[in-house]
Amino acid sequence: MEIGGGNSLPGIGPAAKKRKVCYFYDPEIGNYYYGQGHPMKPHRMRMTHALLAQYGLLGHMQVYKPNPARDRDLCRFHADDYVTFLRSVTPETQQEQIRALKRFNVGEDCPVFDGLYSFCQAYAGGSVGGAVKLNHGHDIAINWAGGLHHAKKCEASGFCYVNDIVLAILELLKRHERVLYVDIDIHHGDGVEEAFYSTDRVMTVSFHKFGDYFPGTGDIRDIGYGKGKYYSLNVPLDDGIDDESYQSLFKPIMGKVMEVYQPGAVVLQCGADSLSGDRLGCFNLSIKGHAECVKYMRSFNVPLLLLGGGGYTIRNVARCWCYETGVALGLEIDDKMPQNEYYEYFGPDYTLHVAPSNMENKNSYQQLNDIRSRLLDNLSRIQHAPSVQFQERPPDTEIPEPDEDHADPEVRHDPDSDMEVDDSKHPDESVRKPFPINIQNVRIKKETKEGDVKYQEDQKITDHSKAVEAVVEEISGFKASDVGSTAIDEPRSIKMELESKIKLSDALESAGKHQF
């Protein structure tokens, strides 16, 4: 049956309205392997897809295999030399690149594994492809492989190498004046916030555990800078938050955000590590409580990109994202688990939903009320629906005719995407068959030391500006298709740190002459 939603704005129509939904899935995504003992397991995407198939949800949406993101696509946000490093490093050669590993923060939380770059291309391609679909008339696009929100312009972080979210938002900005990013992962969405910290064209809202917890950022006092002041919202939470407490913040805050900001598109990162019982998490949300956020954002009838993210008890990740796909489609699905190839993972109850625990909720009524009041006050300070100075819009992506003879009618390449398939692989990448790699002493999203937090606070403006360069180019009138237009295999000059700073300084000065 149809699933309703929360209507907080007048005249937005019934929440149960049927949506045009597309879903991106690469059948090889589950083959990638971070290494023995590492909590990030891409296999969870294969489990999710199997549930979607057995519940019959795939037949209710268009299913696409994403076109892999090319160098030029990734370089719209990431530094050229970082992308070149990701493309070239392998488990066999990493010992020859010790300095680069350290420079780009690759090796422990973010290990080198077989097919690393192809993995990045696949999940980034799905998110950008989803944004393209929204720009061409779809209501909801889903890429559960995406949502890797910690990656920075020049470095990996927290199991994330390429920030597909930033790339997808840049694609949405071709068509929409304002884009809203919402993050319900238990970890702060620091990479996305940092990228858009000084612009009002993107508002970021993150609900996360704060205090002695990775990545150590996301204080309620971090509100944005310059044109972006009050366009970054952080909702710091404590251990054990349950459905009722979470929604007492989520709905009033997001209702006010939608009223005031009026985004043209919404990106919702649905990290499942905020669920009860997660291997790395400490919240106490049920799957229905987590999905209530999807249901609520869906109710506004604004183009919606749903992405994955964290989630380390993989049987519950698959349950969650399957149920939330049903919510996106407006379909209620049975709690009884259908037979599927991973059926044994879901024992002993073999149900879609699992009960939350009886852990203590350390979020008091007074704390929640103070957070809500402070953030609503911040929202009252921003300009309603900030406008963008008229300029030539980047051209829409051309839509080629779909291939009717594709080998797999359920999983086909995205015909709307402007990303070309890269057939010129390295010899060792021609067949992607990742194999287990032993890694010792994996840091589980290591906690930031007190001194590191202070350094991050002191460097907030400087650090975010390194990542905002791509946004500055976008809002300064440059066509996104012109950025990094070198062919994928054409050698790129390596940027020196000084050159990068000079280029950024010039871009920021230029951006200051434009009205957002």
C-alpha cells in the first residue's frame, strides 16, 4: 500500500503521490574488499540488491548500471595529483609510494586494495548519474553505494576516497539555484560541509554523534563563513538517541529549512550506522525511525537523491536500505523476509525489522530543546530563498537513446549520463577480481585527539577553502563541462602546493565579485 509522509508546508500535495524513481547498481560493487578485519564491506550493497529483487521492488523503478566516473569528473572537486595517485596506486606498488600514502592519508582507515580506483569510479558514477536523472525529470534517484561523505579535496578520510556527494551536488547546481544536503549518518558529514562552507547555494545539515568521536567536527557553533554564514547546520547528539527524540529534532528543523531555504533539490545521505546495534555506532534508532527521515523529506515533492554511507552491521544495513527503497517508491513491504541468497544472514527471526535495544538515552529533554531552539534561531537569521545572479547556465547533459539490446535489461548503463565508459584500463584492471588482502591494526575511524580538534577549529576557514574551489568555479560562471577537460589518459601536470594556493586565492577573489 502507499506510504504517507509528513506535510509541513501548505500546498505541496499528497505525500503518497507516485514518484518516478531510478536506482543505480553496479553488479561488481560487492566484489571490492577493504581487507581482513576492516569494518567497511561493499558486500552489503549486493545483499541490499538481493533483498530489493526478492521483494519485487526492482520492477517499480528504472534500474541502471552507472557509467564509471572519469578523471575529469572526479577533478571537478578533487585535486589532479590526488586523483592521479588513486588511479595509479596498487597493493603491489604502495610500498614504493610511502610519502604519497602519508600525504593523501591512505593506508590505515583508508587502505589500498585491489581495484580501488574502479571502486571509486563506480560509486561516484552512480551518484553523479543520479543527479543527472534528477536534472532530467526523475523525482527520486537512489545510489546506496554512494554517500562517502568524509573524503576531502586532497585526501582520503574515514573509509572514503572520493566525495561522490560533492560531485553530485555540483551536477545539481547546473540546474538548481539552491541544493540542500542532509546527513543522518552517525558521523559528521565533514567533507561535504567543508566543501560548501562559504556559499549560500548549498545548505548542509548534519545530525551526528558529537564529542570524542570521529571525525571530531560538527560543533553546533560551526555555522558557515562569509556568504555561507548560517547555511551550515550541525545537530550534535549523544549516545542512545531513540526514534522519538531524533524526530523531535529532525522534523521541526528540516521543516523550517524547507520553508526558509526552498531548495530546488535535496541530497539525503542515509548512513545506516545510526541504527541500533551498529558495529561502530552508539545510537538506538529503529529501521522505521531511520526511514522516517526519508519519508519526511520525500513528502516535500522536491527532487531527492538518496545515498548510502556508513553502516557496519551489514545485515541491518541491507534491511534498512531495502525498506527505505520501499519508502521512496511509496510501497509498504512485508516484515517477513522472503527467501534470498543471503537468507541465513537474517536469522534467527528472518524479519526485515529488528527491535531497538534498551540502552540509555543520554539526550535529555532539555538538551534536545536547547539544540532545537538554537538552530531554529539560526535559521531565522538567513535570507529567505537566496537568489543567484543571472548568468549563462551550464548546458544540460544530452540524452542519447538507450541501448535496447543491452545484455541485462534490469541493469543497464545510464543513458542520461554525460560520463563516458573508460575502456582504457590498466592491464591489471581489465578484469576486476578483488582478492582478500590482510591488513593489520586497522584503525576504526580513529578518534581525534583534543589537540587535533583545536587545530581543526583554528584551521576551519583555511581548510574548507581548499575544497570550495570547484564550487567557486561553478558560481563564477565557468561551465562545469570545461573544468578538467583533459582526456582521461592524457598526463596532467602535478600541482605544487604553492601553485594550488595561488590558484585558489585568485578563484576566491574572482568569486567575491559575483553575487550568489
